[in-house]
Amino acid sequence: MSTLPAELRIGTRGSALAMTQARDISARLRALGQDSRIEIIRTSGDADQTRPFAEVGAPGLFVREIESALIEGRIDVAVHCYKDLPSESPAGLTIAAMPEREDPRDRLLIRPEAHDPDADGLPVKLGARIGSASARRQALVKALRPDATCTHLRGNVPTRIEKLRGDDHDAILLASAGLHRLDRAVVRGEGEAIDRSEFIEIDLDPTLFVPAPSQGALALQVRLDDEVVHNSIARLDDLRPRRAVEAERELLALVEAGCQVPFGAYAEVSEDDSLELHAALEVGNELRRCRECGGNVRTVARAAYAALLPERCAD
């Protein structure tokens, strides 16, 4: 049996948000008596900051190099945004923990002159230009506001917000979770504040503007054969949101969707422990939606899959 290293090596991307997430995990481990250091790994998604996600590569473009470093033993644990992970880990790797989930909603940042609180679908003016590189977000914008135009937007969170100050976008879409984490990091004295005071910020209803599966959650990935590290990292697991995320990712695996597929899934767990799963999938030019309820993760996900893609499930 291996022994626990005196200092765990945490692998992460180098963006401000990724570093904030890794520092948070490092602090949690330190509170449990485990020292660690952060190793920055550049991924394919980081190397190409201009093209749409669908043109950059297959699902996993933000995680492949980090997973390779984990497999090769150059790091001991990888910190991922769970939504960036394909539905299955490579052979030899596993998810040891998912800490508590941050807000899963998408947030719309709007220039004041483009804000229309009375508009149907999204609170932006007629013909608004909404920045996003996500196929899912673009499909939802098209369905909710066919008059709006989706403008291409790549880069880390500070870069995207800075681009909103230019002339190319009236509004942009970001994950609320990332903004929450960056704001908390500033409070802790880590990093610089991102001034958003000039914009109007609105968190969108996740049952209508359906987030990416497992959005807001972190996945802590380790080597499957390293039981000692696995057990150490597993102490950071939070069981409370796990069933909702499992339902979303079970449906992800069935749909076989990635960054290039317009697909969203959002699950809630009620007080009686039942699941309510909302999903949206663009097929051709049609955005299909469903809402399924039940007590079993797999059963609910399969019901949603059948509702979204009945042609695949036909005898």
C-alpha cells in the first residue's frame, strides 16, 4: 500500500477561476492537516482562446492534459469544473470527491442601455447581441429570443467581462458559480476584484435557461489504484448535492453530449428526497425540453432521455 505524501500535488488550469478553486481545495486539505502545493497545467482549451469550442476539439479539451499528468504520476489530485469532464473518466482514474455545489445557474450581465426588464424570454432589448461560445447557451438564446444575436465570446472570466465594455456585445452569459468563487477569493485577499458595477446582473431560472450538467460543482479526480490519496480526498465529499449531479451526468452519458452539443440538464432534490430533472437538447433546429420526476437517479435520467430522443428509444 502507498503512503500519503507529505505534500499532495494539486493539478489545475492556470486561469484566475481555476486557481481560486485549487486554492480553496488546498485550504480545505490544510484544515484537515494535509499540506499541498498547486501545479499549473496548460490545456488544449487554454491554448486556443479564439475558435468556438466545437472547432477546438472533442469533449475534454479543458481536462485531457491534467488527466494525463495524473495518470503519469506528476500530480496526485486534479481539480476540475465538473461540467468540463466527459461522462466517463479515463481508465485508471476516478472521482474521489465532489465538494458542496456552488450556484448552478447561468448569469446574464447586461449593459444598462441594453436592459429591458419587460422583454419576454430574456430581459434585453430587441435585437440584442449576447456573447457566448457555448453551443448550449446559444441554442437557449435562440429559442427564448429569436430576435437576439449570439456573438462569439471566448476567454477567462475577467477577459469576457472586459469585452462587454467594448462595442461587440450588449450582454454576456457566464456561470454564476465562477463569479461567486472569484468574489469570495477577493474577500479572502486573493486576486484582484473584477469591477462589474456598471452592469446589470441577473441569474436565470435554471428550469428555463437550463445549465450545463453538473455546472457549479467541482470534481476531485485521483488515480484509482492510490487508495491512500483517494481516502484523504474523499474527506472533502459532500453527499447532499450528489444525487442531483448524478442524475444530470447520467443523462449526459445517455445523450453523449459535450461542449459542441447544445444540451443542458438541471436536477433538484425535494424534501421527500425525490428528483426533478429538467433538460434541453437541440436536435436539428428544434430545441426539445423535458421535465421528469422520480426517486431513482437512473430511472429519471432514462425517462428524460426517452422524452428528448424518442427516436433512439423506439423499438
